[in-house]
Amino acid sequence: MKIEKIKEEINRLKEGKNALILVHNYQIPEVQDVADFLGDSLDLAKKASNTDAENIIFCGVDFMAESAKILNPDKRVILPDISASCPMAHMVNIDGLKKLKKEHLEAEIVCYINTTAEAKTYADICCTSSNGKKVVEKTSSKKVIFIPDRNLGLYIQRQVPEKEMMFWPGYCSTHNNIRKEDILNLKNKYPNAEVLVHPECRIEVIDIADHALSTNGMVNYIQKSDTKEFIIGTEKDICYRFECENPGKEFYPVKSAICKNMKKITAEKILQSLKTLKPVINIPDDIMREAKQPLQKMMNIGRGD
């Protein structure tokens, strides 16, 4: 079936199925095109919580769909490709986390949303890249255990120096593999371009950027900016959204910044999920109950950028 026919069929089916299609900024263009709502992890979690739709088709990776399910236990959350996983989310070793907490009983655990549902059950509060600083500032303890992204943790530590932060040695390979040289080479080629990078990048990359922003932070900044050229240091397919929303502006991604897991979902798989209402995200009730508290605390704090 041709892509335009698939998109038409998706739009026809979703109303009858009482379904909402939530799409992360890193999804491929054909998936972005069928979104009811396009955003970052925090925006998508909020939208999932505020919809009356019975079925949520979540186009992202596993931890995002899990978060939507935890916040909406009575709704059916569907991940069109159940193998779309976030490697960083699975870097937290639960036994190791328990041991670390036992050694630092006074510390609060701040858990980046990019973690499994089970890891969230050990957290005091969750955060996203957009509100990490705000969350850490609001912790009552001077000591913070930050899991799992060391790069994001180091970025936050600079902004909240009064906190003593310990970092889990996790990372997002897509962002960690963006090198200082990649940005400098693009800057040499496009000297008038502003450099926007994600806070999951290495510190030396952040240091040469004009701004470190979450994906939706980038969306909002670009829309308001008078600048016409931007070098983008995050997953490259976000540039499709930028181009659609900002005609007349140019975007230069790091071409190697690709998350293969984000590319697993296609329009055809969304159509199949609408037909079958599968694959469904299922999480044990006890884990959902325990993981909901730190997620809800994060939701109550809201955005930070």
C-alpha cells in the first residue's frame, strides 16, 4: 500500500477506534505526518494524561509508552513496534541501585524519565531534560543520586552547584556519539548558524553550543528566533519538524545522530496497531502504583525551559 493511502486509512480508522496518536520528535517523517500530537517525552506524558481517548498509539520507545501507561492505568497504551527500546533506559542495574541507595541513605534519587518502570519505583522523583534543573533544585536533601544519564547529570550539576550529585554511568549513545569535531566542522561550513544541542550530549559539546535545550525547548526557541540558520546537535529527524514549522530557515543536523530504535515505527505499523489494538503495554499493578508517585511529582513541577 502506498504511503498516502496508508495515511488516509490511519485517519479514517483512528476516530472509530477512539484513538490518539502521540509521536515523539525523533520519529521518521511519515510518522510525524500522522501525529495528533507531536512533542518531547514530558509533553507526550501530559497529553496522554489529558485525553479522553480510550486508546493511545504511542510512537516512541518503550519507556515513553510505559510512562503513559503508568499515568493512565485505565487506558490501552499501544506501542506499534514492541521492540522499539531505549538502550539507556536499560542501563540501570536494580541491585546496583539498591546498593548505592543503602550506602547513601540521606540521598534522594532523581530518575530521568528515560528509565524502565521498575527503576522508577526506586526514585523519589522523575525528571526530563526540560525540567531536570528545576527538579534537582526542589529536592530536600543536599545529596542527589541521578540516574541513568551521566551527561545530563553533569549538565544539571553545573546549574545547581549547591547539590552534591552522584551519577549513574549511563548515556544515550545517539547523543554521546556527537563529538566536538562534528559541531566545529559544521560551524566552519555554516559560520552564521546558531548551535543548539541536547543536554544529553557530552559536556565538551555543550560548551561550544549557543544553547543546550530539550527537543521542545529547541522547537520553541527556533520559532521565536530571528536567526535563519541552525546547527542541530540531537537526533537528526527532528529537523523535519523544524523545516515544516519554520519555512525560510535552514537546519544542519549531525548526520550520524540517528537513533535506530526510534526508526522502528512506521506508518504501516501504526495502521496495523489501529486495526488490531496491539501490541499493548502491560505493567504489573504493583510496579505501576509505585512508579506513578515519582512520575506524578515530575508532572506537578512541569517544564523548566
